[in-house]
Amino acid sequence: MRPAVERRGHVAAPGIAAGPVVRLDRTGGLRREPSGDPARERADLEAAIASSIVAIADLAATLEGEAADILDFQIAMLEDDALSSSAFAAIAKGVDAGTAWSDAIQVQVADYEATADEYFRARAADLADIRDRVLRALAHDGDTATPPGAVLAGNDVTPSRFLSVDWASGGGLALFAGSASSHVAMLARSRGVPMVVGTGPIDLGDNDIAIVDGEAGRIVLNPGAEDWAAYEATRADTVARSGREDAVLRLPARTRDGRRLSVMINVAEPEELDALDPTTCDGIGLVRTEFLFHRPQGLPDEETQYRAYRRIVEWAAGRPNVLRTLDAGGDKPVPGLTIDDESNPFLGTRGIRLSLACPDVFMVQLRAMARAAALGDVKVMLPMVTVPQEIDQAAALLNRAVADLEAEGVACRRPALGIMVEVPAVAIEPALYANADFFSIGSNDLTQYVTASARDIAAVSTLNDAGHPAILSLIRRVVDVGREIGRDVSLCGDMGSDPAHIPALVGAGLATLSVAPPLVGRTKLAIAETGAEAS
Ligand SMILES: C=C(OP(=O)(O)O)C(=O)O
């Protein structure tokens, strides 16, 4: 066996797993002997496409929501004559079926990959995935490429590839690039599949074994005796802890010395709510409304948005909901809306800056949110606020949206209007932003701006550390000033679900943490283990 290699990355989904490595880029091995007969090559390709459609449709039938949409996109591409006809044309000229299919799809993949638009880049990965699926079918490789309990490793993974694996038997994901806020990361968290991203490239060999440590954010390739001992210890801890997490999940969060905290959830896709029991949380502390804007149909109209918000508010059944206005730009481009050629998109026209630059689009969202506010406890939150005037301008638009709706006789309510605290200027001088009704600290962005290290660049991941003392002192400052000026302060970044940071956050005086849904139990347990020493 090759020597052990350890690589640090980021936790995208907690837990620990070990298993044989399956390389995500494994198309080179999918060789099939060409027959030399164009008619046979064409027939084989048609059969491979048809069997792939059936396999994907079978999988889609077991899924709902976005997961099913991704697979429907793949079926539509496979059924699209434009794609197969260029492969058939090449076969007629003597090219073998596998090469003809790869070349035909590669043209489209390259077009999609070349765009700066994240939506289309994600579709490029889905196309590459169906390319490989058809190649596997041509080579009669079936799904044996993913044995039970395998660790999928490679640059990145598509949601469809993730969904095609039976994770019930264990296994995990180790990605050289990838992001903890990607769709696959969300799927991995909701299915309890350990996932580490941003390890940087790793040289993978045949027959490698890997440990994916989604607790510490590292992977170990070809572990030695000490690595296996550490694996067993972490596994035992994880099992024991998950029993303790289950025990506190349905209880109100309280510290050992009796301080009550609210633990709310961050929602990025309404489908996430289907499998969740609302009684396990104190409400929804952040709805990332970007999901509405990543649709092939273009920008969502008011009714589409209203229905999505209504579904969320109804799920919350009287608990609070914080709807964040569109936070596009930076790592979240929206086709047709965000600016593609900014030299540094994280410092560019993103969040509230973009919404104020596109008031027509913003008004549609504010009207839908004001209508949703008539249905329950709804607050609206602005991302990336940098100066108080942005709050005034958004408030004026919100007031106008409410006045228009009232004049039209449409049920609505003026929701409270708060802000994310994620730009250092706000965290340093929170009192200047007293025109906001509440503050929610976005520790993910605050960390990247305070440490000047992007959240999606693996090479600077050790600098992008929420544990930097400067972050905690800013959090303390925001909580203290919030108390002085009478504004509620919560925290909705990933720091809030990290047991290593929870005592310090409780000690800073935060009373509300909003976390990824699968991490509610972990957060409540860490709060329960925090005592008077954190004050
Ligand atoms: C919660 C946050 O927002 P985002 O959706 O950008 O992660 C944050 O920045 O901490």
C-alpha cells in the first residue's frame, strides 16, 4: 500500500467514514472495444442512452424537489436530439460510439464551463455526469463504479452523482475543491454523509483507502495504525455524541447553569424542511432566498416568491422567520442579474448593493415578503449593508411596497427590517446602524472580510478562521452595542454550530444562534455542555 497522506480541508458535513476510494474522474478506465461497424456503434450508443434514461428516471422517481429537478434536467439532455445527432453524425463518419458521445457532450460542457455563471457551471458538471453514465453503460460497467461504503474523491462532485450512490451503507466525500455551501454539501448534511472540501489536489492511486474526517475537516489517504486508532476513537465519540444530541434535540436549549438560548435554522432550500420537525428549533433565523433565483426560467415573479415564502412560514407554525433579501454576487452569481466581469466580486456589487441597483427586481421581492408577513412572524433582513443609508433606501422601498399592496387591497404587513452584520465597518461601529430593527451576525462573511481571506479559496483556508480573536471581539462589540441601543443580536454563520466556538459565543452574550438544520442537535448539546465559565 502507498504511504499515508493527510490533507486538511473544511468540514462540509460532519461525521467520520472510511472506505475504498472511488475516483470521481474515472472515465479513463471506461474503455470499450469499438466494433468497427457504424451501424452497430450507433445501435450500442442508442441502447446506452436509453438505459441511462431509464436508470435516471428510476432514481428521480424516488426523489422530490431540487434533487428530482437535477435528474429531470439530465433526462431532458439525454432526450435532446441535438446532442445525440452530432454523435450519430460522427459515428457515420467512422468514429467509435464512446469517442463520438464524449466529443459531442464535451462541446456543450466546454461552453457551459466557460461562462462565469455559477448556474451554468453547475449544469456543466451535470452534463459531464451524464457523459460518464452513458460511457459506463456502453462499457457495461453499470453502477459497480461505486461500491457500498466507498469514499468518493476528486475535484468536485455533481448532485446527480451524489444522488446515485446508496449512502445507507456508509461512505463519504473528499473534494479537492468544492464548497461547504454547495448543493452537494447540503445534501450530504441532510443525509448524514461525512464530507470534507477544499483539500487541494491529491494524487490518487488504484486501491487507495481513505478516512474522511468530517469532524476535524481532514482526509487521510492509506491510513497507518495510528490513523486507524484515531478513526476508531472519533467514531466512538461521534456515536456516543449523536445519542446525547438526540436526547436534547426536542428540548429548549439551555446552558448547564440554566441560561436559555434560541436555536434557529438556516434554510437554503424549502425542500430541506420536508424532513424536519419544526418543534426541534425555535424558528428560522435565515432564509437564503437565492434558491428562487437559480432557475432556468429566469427571475422569479412575485407570486412564485410569495408561494415559496408562504410554504416556509406555514412550516414554522407561528415561530419567527427571518427572510433575507437576495444576497447575489460574490460566491452566489445569478444569471442575468449579477455583473460577470468584476475583478473582485466579493468586494463588488453584491447583496443589498445589487438590490438597490436593480429596484424593479428588489420591489418584486419586497412585495412578496410583505405579503408573507401577513401570514406569521416574518422579519426581513438585508445582506452586505455597509452604510446606514442603504437601510433607509431599502426601508423606503419596503414602505412603498406595503402602501402599493394596501392600495391594491392585497393582504400584507410591514415587517421589521434588520441587517446582516458581515461587513467590518458595521461590526466596528454598530451604533451607526440604529435605523435597523435587528442585527444578525454573518460570521462566514465577517471572517472572510476581517481576515482578508476568501471563503472559497482552499489555499487560504487556514487564514479564513472564525476563531481569530478579532472576530470574537467584534462579536462582543455588536452584542454590547445592541444591548445598549435596544436591538436584538443573533448569529447565523457557521461559527454558531461549531462546538469549539459555542462557549465563547454564549460568553459574549449571544442568545440566538441560527444553524444548518442537521446541526441543531449538535448546537443544543454544545450549549448544554457550556457552564458559568462562559460569561
Ligand atoms: C450566514 C452568512 O451568510 P452566507 O449565506 O453568505 O453564508 C454569513 O456570511 O455568515
